[in-house]
Amino acid sequence: MAHYAKVINGIVDQVIVAEPEFFDTFVDSSPGEWVKTSYNMSGGVYHVNNTPAEDQSIISGDEARQRKNYASVGYNYDGVGFYSPPPFSSWNLNKTTYLWEPPITYPSDGKSYVWDDSAYQADNTKGWIEDK
């Protein structure tokens, strides 16, 4: 069994599980395309039992494993990889991992922080607010 995402205008509309042979006879006259996706992909890394696979070269052998992340409904697809909608307007998409990254590195002082996009928009040196 494999996972397939129905992509319409660059947005994942649905995800199904099917045998690859299903698409040999399946007739879909609705707009969009079916794109194979791998349940084990996250951030461009293939995982086995929730652990990164030791041999990442296995990604190149299967087009689904080259899609950067597992597709979910509402995700974007740009012809290369799947990625979620941005969590905040100021965050940037990493084109290697296809994960969103904040414009300011998370503080490393051991405290807990949450992102405040309005604080960043007001002063681009702020954004992480201590979570009390």
C-alpha cells in the first residue's frame, strides 16, 4: 500500500491509501493530479520506526521519498515537496527541508518561549516571548 495526495492548484485536497495498481484503471475526471507521498518523510529525512534511517540514500529510489514531507490536507505542493501553510507570516520556508523556520533563532537559555509575530513585526529583533 502507498499514500497518494490529490493536488489541486498546488494545494493538497485529500490523501488516500491505495495499491499502485489502483491508478492503472482508476479514472479521475476531476481537476488536479495524484502525487505519491511517503508517510515516513519529515523535513527531507526518511524515518523508520520514528528514527531517521541510517542510509538516507534510499530516498533517491522512490519518488514519494523525495517529496520532503508527508502530505496532509491543506498542505502546499510546488512540484518538488509538500509543506504546511506558514505558521506565522514572518517565517521562512527552508527549501532543503521544506519546514518553516523563524527569522530569529530560538533562545538557548533553557527557558520556554512562544513566538509572537506582532512583536517581530514591530521590532525585527524581537519575536520570542518568554512563556510564563
